[in-house]
Amino acid sequence: MANGKFELMALPYEADALEPVISKETIGFHHGKHLLAYVNNLNGLLENSPLAGLPLEEIVVKGEGGILNNAGQILNHELYFGQFATPKENNQPTGKMAKAIARDFGSFEAFKEEFQKKGATLFGSGWVWLSADKDGKLVITQETNAANPVQRGLKPLLTFDVWEHAYYLDYQNRRPDHLTALWQIINWEEIENRYNQ
């Protein structure tokens, strides 16, 4: 935030760093146009609003209508774009995150299967999330449109965007293929950092 206004997040990698999982073209549209529009819309909607000046998560919890939709999409996209790194084969969590996933889902493979299924079967537009509850237990939720797990009192850790603009240029209508490919670019150190905070 600068001068009381939200700004477009800087990507922590080059626009082509996630190829071939997510193309430079998709990043350009998704980050450079879709997310920028949400930022500009929210800044306009917050003028003379009692929510102006609040942190983004608080606006998502307290907001309604257009303010909620745009703030939710900014929060969702910042967590989404911030969780990626260059593609890696056999990319898996280690340490505390790996133990928590095994504890709460039985195995990393079982977790992946459930997460992808929830992403593939979410009707319409939205997000599938891995979050932690107040006791650190991991849960998977489907959130429609601009909703975020913070509205349920959860701590969001990992998300797959299943709005069509997130994958259509690269995968057309093959949402499950997109979801399967995303595991190669998850930055598990970042997910563990979120879990530990």
C-alpha cells in the first residue's frame, strides 16, 4: 500500500519463469490485466468508505458487495502468485509441512488427489484452498468467486485458481490438466512459511 492506495504486487519471478506450466502470455493477462483491474476497482470503491486504510485481510472479512469481491480477488491472487517458483520434477513438501499433510490426509499423494478433485469439481469460478485452522489442522475448502478462507477463520496456505482466465490460454477447457501441472511450480518453502506464521 502506498499513500493509502493498494498497488499491484510485484511478481517474485520473471513472467516466463513458470513455463511451460503457466505461460508468459497467461501471466501477462492474469497478473498484468485481471489483478490490476481488481486493484484499481478496489481503490475506487474504498474512497469515502469506512473500510479505507484497513489491511486487506480485514477488508475481506468485513467487506460486502463490490468491495468484498475486489478485495477478495486481490488477496487470493497475491497468495496465488506468491506461492510459485520455477518448475521442479517430483516437487514435494519437506519438514513440518510434509508431516502435517501426512498427519491430516494420510499421505502427500492422498492430499494431492483430494485437492485436485475439489478443484476439478468446483462448479463455475472460484478457488480450492489448503488452509490451517486455529489448532494447525489442515483442511481443504472450495471457495466460490472471490471468497477466501479467512472469512471462515482459517489461515490460507496454498491455492489453485479455477477461474477460466487462470488457465484458458494454455489449457483451454482442460481444467484437470492445469491442476495436475501446477504441482511442479509450488514453492513449498513459502507454503511452510505461511504455515509457521
